[in-house]
Amino acid sequence: MKLTTYICCSLLVAFGIFAAVYALTGFNLLLFFVGGNVIAFRALLSLAGVAALWLLYWLIAFRPVKYLS
């Protein structure tokens, strides 16, 4: 479970970097990496959605920030 959370975090960081490059330059780096294949592009975007949902579940179920105060 810990490994899954690390993988999801790293995927979301990578997608955030891709989004920042697109926002700052207008060049879609993710679409470039998949070679212009729209199906692979959408599959990777759905992977980002699944990673975000996993982290949301992890934050709700395990409450890692419960003892920060």
C-alpha cells in the first residue's frame, strides 16, 4: 500500500510538471511523449485521474495529517 501511494504521488508530480510546461510554453509535452497518439494520451490522463482518486482515498482512510496540530 505504501508503494502504491508513492507511485501515485510520483505520477501526479510528473503530470503536474507536464501541465506546467504546457501552461508556460503552450507545448504539450505529454502528447509529444506518446508520439501524437490520442488514445495513449487519453489513457495516461485517465491514469492521472485514478492516481488522484487513490490519494484521495488514502487521505480519507488513513488521515496522515491528523496529528500535525
